[in-house]
Amino acid sequence: MNNRLTILKLSEKVKVYIEEVKKETGYNVSIGNFQGKGARITLDHECKYIRVEINEEEFKKESEGEIDYTIAHEVTHEFLSLKKSIAG
């Protein structure tokens, strides 16, 4: 997992969840900062990456639980999409 966040920290629970997604899908998860609004996610089939980008400045006032929820929520979108395409 490539964690480039500087202000926000991931809880152990989210780190474990991300590792489970990686094991089940074969896709790495990259989490980084961006200057847009909120959070966004992209899926790169060629490089096998799930990329979550979150505006650190916007979320630094949030609780650890809210940050965890946001990141896990975004990862889950792509996890379900991948599971659906695998089952296909």
C-alpha cells in the first residue's frame, strides 16, 4: 500500500481492510492527498491499482472514524466493482 498522506493517519482497522481487499482482488491500494473537494477514487486495470485521493486539509478537522469511513467507503466501491466483474 502506498500511503502518501501527511496530515491524516490511517487506523489499523482500515489498514487491515485494505490488505484484505488487496489479497482478494490482487489490486494494490494507493491513498494520497489532492486539492479537490472531498474524496475520489479511480481504478487502474492495467496497473492493478485502486487509487483513493482525499483532500487532507478538508478532512483534518474530522474524527479518525470519519476519515476511516470515507476511505473504506471509497475502497469498497471499487472492491464491489471488481468482485462483480470477476464473477461476471
